[in-house]
Amino acid sequence: ASLVPILWETGIGSDVMKPIAAPVVGGMITSTIHVLILVPVFFVMMKERSLRKGGLRPSHELNEPDTVAPSSQ
């Protein structure tokens, strides 16, 4: 975000700094979209696929223990 003013700068040395700042700003925008949108969508798709194949139990079944652990007393 602090590199955005460098992209708009027209002063001395801006011709050197713009090619450096542009990929960094683009990478920050791309990584934000990737982390906030693509990863959760991919996770949900894979979880639904696994549930359909029977590999995972639905989350409401996870709250009920299959066996009771022996007490230490």
C-alpha cells in the first residue's frame, strides 16, 4: 500500500522506481485475492467432495464421541 504513491509519482527518479513498485503492488493485490477468496472456495469444494464420497463425517456427528474414555479414578 505504501508503494502506490511511487506508481503515481512523476518526479526525478520515478522512471526507475515505477518498474520496481508495479510488480510488488500487483503481487500484494493478487495474494490478497488468493488468500481471501480462492483458498476458502477451494477448501469448501474439497470438503463437499469428500463428504459426497463418504470420506468425512458431517460436522454435527463430530460432537458425539464414538467411545467413552475410561476414567482415571
